[in-house]
Amino acid sequence: MMESYITIYTEEEALPADSAMNEVNLSLHGANRFLERNIPLEAVEGVRHLLPLLNDKPLKFRYKGVQVVARLVNGSPRIITAWRVPPPQ
């Protein structure tokens, strides 16, 4: 089973050249949202599924009840922000 890694970088920091594509980074805002809002880590799985669609423009998508905004930064996926979406009534 592959382990998941979450690495937090500021916008000014460069990513290591040998970073693996299974690594999903969080912006400081994204990390704060995960901690303060109890965002499930399944959002990271959603970013991995949509990796072929990511580019330098932010992509907003919904995955397992979580709205996620992510983009590629220096070739690695980065979650900008995330929040829970209430189930439809």
C-alpha cells in the first residue's frame, strides 16, 4: 500500500526537483482549512484522481462531500483551499 504524504510549502519556497508525483502539497491557507475545519484527507485522493487535469490555473471540484481548489505549482499538485459541502436535501 502506498503511503500518503502531505507537505506544506509557502508560495516562495521551491519544491525539491525529485519530489514524487504521489505527494500533494498544501498552501498555508489550505493546511489551515484542513486543521480548523476538519476536512477529511479523502480530498487529497481527489486531487490525485484529477492530476491529469491540473495546470497552473486553479481547478475547483467536489469530491466525497468536499469542495477543493487545487493547481500545479512547480509540477506538483497543491491544494489551495477546501471546505465541506452539505449533502443535498
